[in-house]
Amino acid sequence: MTQMLKKNANDLYKDFRYEISKKVGAKSLLKCIQCGVCSSGCTVTEYVDLQPHRVVASCLLGLKEEVLSSNAIWTCSLCHRCTERCPKNVDYSFILALLRNMAVKEGKIPKEYSISVVTIYNNGFVVPYTGGLKDNIDRRRTRMGLPQIVPPKLEEIQFIIKETGLGGLVEEEEEK
């Protein structure tokens, strides 16, 4: 059951819908007719606080804080099922990626994601590929006839993380 949210009209971010639509162009959420087809096909809908069509509705209503603080923008698996099913061709997956970027810029990122960014920044892998774990992985790959893992160019990964604005997350985590 959806929880009732009361907001004062002055607390709404009225240009939020236009800010998003300007960045996504023809994939605009302004075309959404709230049919719910995106939510009916969503593979993670039971795990999120806002279903896809509700995220779009919240954006249209100017509920910026609620959207950028929602676990829905982080829980989505980006399978694109919602986008494929939309009768109005609203690219929800693209909009979600934009919302994630906006949330990061405002410092609204779940702890587990910021920790992953730091791990990738420091060693190039989501799971540290060092020490005993590296030896174990290498041994299993050899046994299976797989080629050795080529380590990524760490300076390129660090450059990308800094350029995309995620570098601030790394600095925050390292300060803690």
C-alpha cells in the first residue's frame, strides 16, 4: 500500500520535470501517461519504495528530494524491460541513470555504492584482486583452462572516476 505524502506547494521543485526532460530530450518523462505498464513488468518492483511509474509521477510533481533519496533509483537492475514495454517510448532506464547521477552530485548515495566506488578506484576491481584471493582465483582459472586476468589500467579508472564526479565519494570515504 502506498503511503500518503503531504507536501506544501512551496516545497515542490517545480522545474524538476523540465530539468530532467531537457537532459533526456525525446526520451522525456513528460510523455508518460501513468499506465503502469513499466511497473507491471519490473523485476525488482517488490523491493523498491517507488515503482517505476511512481518515480516518473514524483518527478512530474516536483518531488525531487523524495526521488533522489529513493532506493528505487539504486535497486533497479537496468534490465530495460520498462523501457521496452512503454507505449509512449519513455526511456525509464535512461532517466534512472540521470537520476542516479543527480543523486550522486547531491551526495545522496547508499553506503554500499560509495564503498564499491572506493574499491574500484583503489584496485580496479569491485572485489579486491590481491593476496590469497588472487592466488585462489588464478589457480581456479588455470584449472578451468581460462586465461589469466589482465589487470586494468588503474590510472585510467581513477581518471574516469574523477571526471564523472565520483571522485568526491572516494575523498569522503578516505576521510572517514
